[in-house]
Amino acid sequence: MKQMTRGLQRMDVSHKGGSLTALMDVLPSGIRIQRENANWTHGEDPTNTYRIRGGTVWVRNLELEKRTEGGSKYMRCVDLFGALRQCIHIDAQYAVPTQDRPTPEPGTDSADLADRIETGRGIALSALERKKLDPLEQKAVDTIQMMQADALKTRRNEHMLSVASYYERALNAFTADSLGRPNPAVAAMLTGAGIGEAIARSRQIEKIDDRISTRLEVLHTLIENDMSVFQELWDDVKEPKDLGHEGPIRRSLRRVRQAASEHATESVRKEGAKALNEIRTRLRAHQERLQHIHAAPFRRNAFHTLEDLHEAIALCDGEHHARLAEQISLMRRGIQWVFALKEMHDSLLTPLSIQIEMYRLRCRHKNQQGVRTKFRIAFKDYLVQFSDHFSWVAKRLTIFQDRLGRCDDDKFAKLVKKDVVDALKEAHDAIAEHDWLAVERKLETIGHIL
């Protein structure tokens, strides 16, 4: 388990013009984990209040804070995997060039900036050589600059709005300066100032990319740490039919059952008592580790496993060996569902979400270049063209469904298997329709159920 700096603080979180006060785990890179259920109130209307569950992950977003003038400082994510996907999407959207990825995908902010900087340099050079251009060429350059300015007027970033402003002023300089004369030199200078703002935005994105990389590392560590707690418990309670050797608690249980036989010798009974104490000690150690899991989605699994552990520890104090074995089997089955949850995210939802985001960026670029249509409709139709690129989803979904068949929710407080199987069927139906956005939604539903 990796260690990281963390603190505990009761703090206010601004989100979508509302506020929430709750006890939070304060983690590096602007990540907060809500420890308790809390009410989020929108504005000053007390009736406009919603319950936000403990385990919610809040991620600081400086761009959002600037854009909303402090109205929203954090992105709200339903769980660690949701936060991970959001950060991966942001990283994909900016796509800062690296050694492994020297050329960003079309539609990403880095590709857009590179194009605009290159176009701006061409416009500035044309301004300096304006007398050499014929009227049609001059008009073509002016049209390009006007289109650039118009496209950037709707941007939310202050640097890109400045680019639009400088370009508009440059166009006015071509018409007349303060003395009523065209001034190409001033136009070139203003265009250069716009290019400088675009370069400043590029550097800003590089800093954001560094923050996102650190944030992704923190989120991966949180997921690995929580999963390691369940893995350690699994290693202790696994049965011979599971992969690997029988767990220590299982072996100790066998010694306890042998000691309970009416034919057991005194030394066997002593070994049984010792084994029972070993089981109690191991269960308490797992209990201590599980109490440190606070983030969704593992928070709920940890809560139910802690209930099972509490019951198992109580059974260690009496002659309830059969019930103790049954309780430990119940824990083992519960952990299988945790593994299923992790597999669903790792092999299905996260890679599908990344692939959809990649095509979303490409479609956005295509939509900007050609005839504009309502983006949601355009994107759904756009994805259908690449259905063969999503063929892996159906295969992995079938593999996941087969493995899920080995999971059992018998005697659980809340039965989940039927709901998961129903959602899987709906996901298969969406695949048949090539509706990849619906498949993504169904996988998100499965994540909430598990």
C-alpha cells in the first residue's frame, strides 16, 4: 500500500452556485473525499437542497473557478473511477505534445492552438506585405482573420477572448488608424499580440497538464490502496477452489473444527483454541484497515464487509464454529463482487469512455470545419461509422458476464445480481443498435449497482 499525505478538515465546497459543508479527507492535487452525508443548497433558497452522499469525490478545478467567478471551485464525481475518467478526458482534451505523442489529435486544444498560432503568423506576415497582395488576396486574408475572431468570441478562456479582441482591432487597423489611414504595421503588431495570447494559453495548458498528471497518479494510488485492503482479506479467506493456496484463516478454521470433535485430544483442543485466537487477530487487523476506506465506490463494500467482520469476530468468542465458517464464506463472496466492480471499470467502462472521448474530439473538429449541426445528434451518428472499432466491447462484455456467473449474492442484505444481469442485457441490446453512448450509460449503471 502506497502512503500519501492526507488531512481531515471540515470545509465548504462551492459547486454550481451552491455550497456544501462537510468533513473532508484533504488529499494532494486538489482532491477531497467527503466523509459524511451532507446537504448541498443552491443559492439562498433553503428548499432547493439536495443530499450528497458520503464518499463523493471532489476535484479542484481552477479553470471552472475563474469561469464562474468562484461560484464553482470543485467538480463533483460520484466515485474514484468517475474522477479518474474525468481527469483522463481533460488530459485527452488538452493533449499536450510529448515524446510519445508529438502530434496531438485533431479537435484537441493543443492541436487547435497550434493551428491558430500558425494561421496567425501567416496573417501577420501578410499584413506586413499587404501592398504586394492584390485586392482578392487581401480580402481572403481579412476573411480568415475575421473567421478566427468570430470563432474565438464564444471561448471561455481569457487568453482566447483576448486573441479575438486583438484580431478585431487588427482588422480595424486595415481600414483606418486614428488619422484615418490604413496601417498594416499596426495590424501586424496587433495580430502578433493575439499570437502572444495564444502562446500564453498554450503554456497555461502545459501547467494544467502537469496538474492532471499528478492528479491521475493520486487517484490511481487511492484505487490501488483500497483494492489492496480487499485483496489482503481475500488472501486470508479464500478457499481451495480459488486460484492459489487456501487462505490462513481457512486453514485455521479447519484446526478449529478438528478441535471441536468429540474425539479430539487435549493437544488438538489447545491447537484449536490457538487457531481461533489467530482468526480473531487477523479479522481485527482487517477490520482496522477497512475502516480507512471512505471514498466511493469502495465505501459501501467496506461498510458491508465491516458488518460481516464484526459478526465473525463476535462468533469467535463462542462455540459457533459452523456459523463462523458460514460468515467467513459470506465475506469471501462479498469480495468477489468488489473484484467484479474493479474488472468492469478496468476492462470495460474506462477504456470505452476514453475511446468515446477520442471520437468526441474528432467529431467536434469535423463539426467546426464543416456544416454545424446539433452536436449530440452529430456525434451519435458519427460513432456509428466506427462501430467496427468498438467490436472489443461485445467480447469483453461476454467475458465479464461469464465471470459474473461465478459471483453469488445469496444471503446478502441487498440482492444485486439480477439488476446487474438485466443491465448487461440492455448493454448487449445497445451494442446491437451500435449506440455506444447508451452502452457507456449502462456500464455506469452497473457500476452504481455494484
